[in-house]
Amino acid sequence: MTQRITIRKPDDWHLHVRDGAMLKAVLPITARHFGRAILMPNLVPPVTTTAEAIAYRQRVMAALPAGSTFKPLMTCYLTDDTDPDDVERGFRDGVFTGVKLYPAHATTNSAHGVTDHRKIMRVLDRMEKIDMPFLMHGEDVDPKVDIFDREASFIDRYLSKWVRQFPGLRMILEHLSTKTAVDFVRSAAPQVGGTITPYHMVLTRTDMLGWGLRPYFYCMPVIKTEPDRLALRKAATSGEACYFLGTDSAPHPVSRKLAVNGVPGVFNAPVALATYARVFEEEGALDKLEAFASLNGPRHYRLPPNEGTITLEKSSWTAPEEVKVEGPDERALVYRGGETIDWRVVE
């Protein structure tokens, strides 16, 4: 039985590190284990222009530990009024790595997102011309669509059409949560890639709702069924190049998670790689972990893989229950916090 595995240093292709005190508290956790990360732009206010992305990148760099080689990859928050010229300028100047679609009100801090997909066609057309990646929170927020059907409806009503309309546009459907999404990404590869979180491969909606409401499992897209979970595990561990690592780690202060109207997001950065390793071991696919974590994402984004390596070892440790955040009584609770974890990063 494998007890130790060394892989190229991985990247996180979907990450929230917020801003201010939360940024300072959580960014060093990711920077210890990952070479790069796609940073989400849904701040308050959101990162909608090149100038705002430059300013945010500066704040991120200031929050890194001394000597860190971690590289943040910035994204543009797409709105009804996004300027294609600014998007192109930001991409050509090396500021933006991609543009991120949030349907309005789909998830945390998405109120400024797209209200009418017809309004973003000019931007998508420009992105196709300059070979700029298009990242998607792929959910249909039409009130008539059941929350458990949002991802499938988005694929049917929008994404399946965009693939044909913009055949040269590289796309990433983020945080896949259904067998439908897994199958679509496979059918549309290599044009479309998909990221998979650690917790969507471990949990089902019964874990969140079946033995009392567990708000720390609440995320968007919501956790689905056992067949969906199994499909995600098979996809991630298949070695297929269209699937790659994206934790969607999303910290929130306890007060926001436990509010009357609690916010979605699972803060999993402290245990992400250990959880992925556990899943790959359970599926008999530890030899495929490097492709999923370190190679497939760079290939889709047309970036070189990291030069360094990390080593994971099967040895027990206890995950922290929370991460302290500067400020009165602020803390972010950790997914799997307090559990005995059977894999750890040792180098």
C-alpha cells in the first residue's frame, strides 16, 4: 500500500480568499501548498476592471508570507456592462487570466452579476478572438428552476449553445456537482474543462439535511445525490485531461454562516489536498492524482506546470476547527475541522 507520494506542485483553479482581514488569515494556507490559484473576483465591491484587478493583486501580494513564490491569477467579474476593450487590455497586459460569469444572485456577492446573457455576447466574442478563458458559475437562477436542477438547466439553456456559437472559446465549468455536468464536460472536451471540489466528492445532500441542518455544508451549487457524488469521483480519478482541481474554498465569518439567511461556501483550504488524496486512494487511483492536481489545469489554461514538487504522506493529524481572523470574535470554521485526517502534506 502506498504510504507516500510526490507530485508536481499543484494549482488551485478556483479559490476565494476574500479581502482585508480574511485575506490575511487564509491566503498563507493556500500559498504553502499551491503554486498558483485562480482568485475569484466577487469581492464587495467586485473586481470588474483591469485597474481594480491590479489593486486587488497588490493587496494579495502584500498578504503573502515573506519568501513565498505563490502566484495569484486574477479574474474579471463579468457584468451586463463589461467593456470588451478593458477585458482585452487586462488580458494582454498579463493582469487577467480569465473572465468569470456569475448569474445575478446565484451565490455569495453575485448581486452585480449578469442579468441577461444576451448582454455579454460582445465580451464572449472578443474573448474568443484573443483566446481568453471563460470561467462559469454554471447555474440557471430562473425562479422556476428547482435548486437541485440549476446546473443541468444552465448546461441545457446556455452552455450547450455557447459551445456551438463560440467554438474557439476555451471554457471552464467550475465546481461540477452533477453527473450531467461531468458527462457534458467530457463530451465538449477539450474546449470545455471542469473543476471538481473535494467536498462534492465526499458529501451528499443527505449529509447536509438528513440528520439536522448542517450549514457548513451549504454551498452553491448545492451538494447533490449519491449517483452524482460517484460520477464526480470517477471523473476526477479517471486521468482525463478535462477535469482538474478547484477547491472553491470559500471562508466566511461564523456570524454570516449561521445567520438567519446563511451564505454559501465551504472553507476547505486547510484540508483540501489531504481530502483529494483520500478520495484518490479510495478509488485506487493515487497514480492519477498528479494529473488532476498539477497537470490538467495548466494544460487547459495553456500555462506551464510548476517546477517544484510536494510530498503527501499517509499519517494522521487533526484538522484545525477554525482559523482566527483579526477582529472581535471573528473566525472561519474549517471543513472537516476537528476530524482525524489520514493524509498530510509533509514537503
